Amino acid sequence: MGAQPRRDHKIDIQFLSEGELSASRNRIIEAENKCTCEVEIRIAPKLDRSYMKRPIPSFLLIILILVALPFGVWGTVTAVYTPEPQIAFEIAPYPFTSNTVLAAKLGRITMTSTTGVIYTPSFVQISSASGAVSVSGLMKGYAGGDFVPGSQDFYTYSVAYPNGLGAEPVLQVLYGNVWPIIQNDSCAITTLPFYVDIFLVNMNIVDRHAAVGHRPASYFKENSPYTLPSNFNPTFVVAAAARSGVSVGWYAGDGTITDPNLGAYVTTDAPGGTGTTTPVIGPGAYTSDPNNPNSPGLIYGDPPTQPTTPTYEVFFEASQADFTISDAYTGKVRINTAKIKVLDGVEGQTYARDIIFTDSGTTNSFKLKSSEGASTISYDLYFETANKKVNYGERISWSDLVPFPLINERGLWIGGIKKNEVDQRLSGSYSDTIYVNIVSPL
């Protein structure tokens, strides 16, 4: 028969303080409408008079799913498109140098390859993003004229950096349904990541130092809104050759790729994208109408300030908690205090999150597991007050959260440990991992 545990056993629970955690692990920051975060807490009782001094790590669990199309034996090219959160006209944004240029950056493509090389990249299926785009608003017809309603053709540019950011870029004005990012003939890009920016510009000259002749930037009224066609919804698809020696015209044809031995569409991760077809304009990025950020248009000048999205920082008050196991037989033992900071919130407004508790077991109940075998000890978990028992895996509303500098607090307790169950267990270390999922309310 194994040794029996003592009645005055103590449980030692440790939590890492912010100073003990690395910058990427000392807190959980969950942005509104983003993925669930998980906090890991280890409860490590020692069923004798010695203490189990084991840190309780916290971590942010991130699952990355990468979906890629095959590129045969030549590897895989993938891309990420990051649209500008707000688009606005400005004078000569880099890489343009003439103060006659009025342009708006729309977004950036970041491409990479598993083989370290990208062959002859291009845009395909870009008819909605190529050619002239009519921009309407207040503008002059001549230097001494008044600002009157009018329209002017702008053009979509790609600005590629085949030798890295800071090196001389390659400019293209997009036309038709297929257009090279660097050149039509075969080329190889080995400086990765490979960056390509997209702009809307008041000229169609493939020269970043060129000056605009008809309606330069000074002919447009600063701090005025300019509208785009109501059906303006440009999209693009990135493609690349499968090997050296293959031109854009050979593998892309009229925009449809049919031979994987010549080229393939590049899987592109982007807001609102399908994996290949990518919207040029990000959600809510238009700025001509502050009350309707989805109405095609943009301002010439500083875009209006948009409301910030609250983020939630979760942390614990104590780095360690000790208690005697017998205290949890008939009572509840407070083991810590959970705290939430609401960052970028609006003063006077309250917020809400849902909390879901689970653990590392498979029984859908909270159990301490022995480090030396299959033995377990059941326990109950309590959140907010010592009388509110946590139902395993069910949502608990944490409402009336107030913005920082105020801090929201709720306690965490353990109880319901049965003496007769403990008496049947060998002395040793028992632990459990409690997952606290912080999610948006339903």
C-alpha cells in the first residue's frame, strides 16, 4: 500500500510576474474581433510539507495556417497584401520626387519563395484596376483659375523593389488584363522579401522623377474630398513563372494560367481576398466621406481621425499563492486576481468580454493530474466570487469593463477538493493546465 498524504498538505501556486516574462509572453493582448487567446496556468500541489516551486507560464497561442498552390519542383511563392487603412492624396509620396505629382498609396504586396527566388512576377486579371480612373472634385483648369467641379484621369502604378527597399524601384503603369511587375521577359528576383507598392497617380509616365504637365498637384484643392466612380472596386491577382526562361506572355497569356510547368497564381493573404483575387482597397479605407468609409473617394490632405478599436490586456495580481489543501475540502481558497485593462477605450463607455475556462484533460471537468501516473484529484473552480462556480467550457460574461487608467478585477478560487479522494492518493506532484479563453460576446 502506498504512503498516505498528510492532512496539512499545502498547495503552492506560482504565477510569473510581468518582469519574469519575455516581452512576447508576459501579457495577453486581444484586439476586438480577433482570434481567441489562451492563458496557461499551472497548479502544482505537493502532497507533503515541501513546496512545489514551479513557475506558471502564460502564453499567447497562435496557429498559422499557410495555404499554398503547388509550383511543381520549383517551390512555392506566397504573398501578403497589406492595404492602407486610410487612403488620401498627398504631394510626391516616395518614390515620386516632383511636387507636381499628386498620388495616394493604396497598399503593399510582400512576396517570398521557399526556394529563395521569384521568377518573372506579374499582375493578371487586373482589368478592374488598370487604365484611367476618373477622379472628381474641385480643381483648376489653368494656373490662375478658380477651383471648380471637374474630373481628371488618374492611373494605377506598381512600384517594385527587386533589390530591396531603399534601392532604385521599378515603376509600371497598369494596363489591360495582364501586366509585368518588373518586365515581360524572364527575370529572377533573389532579394526577398520582394516588395511591391500600389499607387493612384495623376499621370501615366513611367518615371518617378517626371513632372506632371496637365493639372499638376497645385491645381487640386487641399483638404477637399475627391470621389471615384461609384462602381470602383479594383482587384488584382499576382502570378509568377515556374522557372527561368519563361516570359509573362508565355505563362500568363490573356490572364489565365493553364500550364503549371510554366507558371502559377500566387496565393495572397489579404483582407477580403479569396486567396488569389485581392481587393486593392482595404475595408473602410475611403476618406472622402467620414460618415461612409466604404464610399469610393479620398481626401487631398490628412484623412479624418478614425475611432480606435479597444484592446484588452489581461494579467494577474500575484506571482505566487500558497494554501493548505485541507482549506479546500469544505471552503474556497482564493488563488489570484485576474485583471483586465481596456486600452484605447472611450471614457464613459463600458465594454464586455466572455471568459471560457477549460483545462488540459479530456473529461470536461477540472482535475489535478499526477506527475508520476494516472491518478487525478477533482476540484472546482470559481470566478468573480467564491460562490460562482465555473461550468467547464461555458461562457462567462465579464461586462461593465471600464477603460484604462481604471483596471477591472475579478477573483479566482479553488474548492471542492474531497478529503477522501486525497487520502487515496500517493504523495507527489499534481498539476493541471487551466485555459482562459477571452472572446467577443455572442
